[in-house]
Amino acid sequence: MGLAHRTACIQAMRTFTAGSVHRADDAKDANTDASSSADEPKKTLPQKASHIVRSILHGSEQVRQETRDTLSKVLARGKYVHELAMHRVKPGYMDEYKSVVAELYPRIVRNLSPKVKLVGSWETDIGDLDTAIHVWEYQGYRALSEAYSMYKTEPAYKELHQRLQPLLRERNSQVMLEFKFWPTHPPVTKGGVYELRSYILKPGMLLEWEQNWRVGVECRRHHEEPMGAWFSQLGDLNQVHHLWQYPDLHVRKEVRESAWSENGWPETVLNTVPLIQSMSSRIMLPMAFSSLK
């Protein structure tokens, strides 16, 4: 392992450990404050029940405030808004589908750039088959709204969208923000396969996920190239998506196994597994017009 990468990984681990110590000290201070307020009026049974329900559903008041502050100031890079569009295509119609989007999507990029860019378009090869994944990048919510309005009003785009509809079984859209520590990769041609790993987190766990993966991505960066990571804002919530690229599945196996020898990676896995409700993995092949391929 290169000295620079080992140093980055160790530094990330130290930063995470220091944060954990501070949080532990805060917890001690909170216990002290609680002891000093023992003379305050006790909560009634309904008040206690309400507090318990709020804690279960939303986390403690302190955690909720930290989450609000952190999401806007720490977690999100804040430069772009991203959209993940998932199209489930009728079996036997994928070639026709790709022909239509190959005409539609590059036209959108040409007309709306630089406000709108297509990060990538893929077809699932392993996972939920007959599925197309598209990741869009917008210069803020206004650019996203302008693009949506154009899709509904411009005759050329309406006609192409109408050609898509008979080919689809289902559509899903999710607006996301990219993690500050993991910016979306610029256009590149690398070949091979892409993997989209999607996680549904337990409510209130996003901050802890970010703190652990800030360490984990540094531990894996020199084994494989991280292409993007996002957390959902609109649509299905409490979801995180990580995008990776590999020359082939055999290399994927090797680099994932080698990551376990890195300082900090086993701890990342140990700390994040309890945060997950469910997860999925898709191996994808880029379409011909994809910016990442």
C-alpha cells in the first residue's frame, strides 16, 4: 500500500476517533446536567410516552438538531442536485428503449448544458434485469425545475417521451445530494463494469453512516475508483447509493478482498452494518452515450 494512501486512511480514522471521543464527552456532560436537574418537576406519564415515541421515530432532540445542521453544512457538497431515474423495461424491448433514449438524452444535454448534465446511463446486467439506470446532474433545484417544465411543454421532448411509455413497466425517480467527501466523477471512458450499491438506512442513521464512510472510502480509494455517492432528498428517503467501477468481476473480487487488510476498513463495515435495513447490488453496463463508460 502506498505511503500517501496509508497516511490518508490513518488520518481519516484519527478524525473519526476524535469525533467519537467528543461525542462521548458530550454524553457525560448531558448525564451531569441531568443529575443537576433532578429537582425539576417530573414528566407526567403521557409526556414520557410522547418523548419515547419521538425518540424512536425521530431520534433525540440533540441528534435531530445535529442532523439538520450537518446535512446542510457537512454531509452535502452543495454544488449540484442529482437525480436517479430507474426505468423498468418490458422484457424484449430493451434494444428499442435504448434507441429512443440514445436520441432523447443527448439532445437534452446539448440544449440545457451546462445547467443539466448526464452523469451516466446503464443497463443492469446482474440484479433486477430489464432495468435502465440514469443519473442526472443539475445546477441546483431551479435547473431541475426548468428541465422538468421543458420535458412537459416542448413538442420534441413530449414526442420522444411518448415513444418511451409503451416500452416501460415502471418508472421511479429520486432526487439526491452528493456526499461532500465523495464528489461525482467527471466523464471518463474506462470500460469494464459498474456497480451500484444501494442501502436503505434506519431513520436517523445518515450522519453516522457519513462519518464511518468518510474513513472507509479513503481505505479503498487506491484499490478501486469511487465514482459517486449520494443520499436521497426527495422520493424514497433514508437511501444511500454508492457507484463503483471495475475492469471486470474478477478484479472486483480481488480488490474487495484486499480492502480487509486496510487499517480502518474492518471498522467501517462493523460500524455501518447495524445502520442498514436492507441493501442491494446491481452490476451494470454503460450505454453507448453514457458519460461514464
